[in-house]
Amino acid sequence: MKVSAAERERHRQVVATVRRRLDDAGIPHLDNPSHIVPIIVGDPALCRWISDVLLDDYAIYVQPINYPTVPRGTERLRITPSPLHSEADIDHLVCSLARLWAHPKLRRAA
């Protein structure tokens, strides 16, 4: 990525697409200049649960970030898009997250 402008541009495009699709789906994420897209959960148990369900049911690995790495109440999922992620990969991620965001377990927490 250090020497390939095309890959850097593709990386920026993928990150922007992920952010736009999360916005469209109503999934809260932090706006930052990084390629890392933090999705705000705000509860350590729910953060771990979402991460586990994504892996077990959807074959998506998303790292949960809990205290003490972040302050209590700001627990989040760490999405790290790459230039190799396709539109289908992004669609699978966002649709899977949207299904989980509609789950009663998350509805009660909101």
C-alpha cells in the first residue's frame, strides 16, 4: 500500500462505502479520519454478543473493544475494511449488522 496509489485509493473508497452503508442502515459509528470504523455499542456484554454472533452465524470477524481499552459506556466493534473487500463483502457485513441491530436484545438496550 505504501507504493501503490491505486490500492490506497481503493482502500479509501471501501472505507467510504462502508461508512455510507452503515449510515443508510442507521448503525451508529464514529466519524474519524482513520481506516478503522468503530461501531458504537455502549455495553460490554452486547459488544461481545454481537461479535460472537457475527462470527458464528455470519462468518464475519469483527473485534469487540471493551474496557479498559476504551472507557466504560463507549464499548464498540472495530471494523477494518481493506482494499480487498468487495461490494458483496460490504453488503454481507452491513446486512448482518442490520439484522442484529433489529434483534430484541439490542432493542431493549437502546
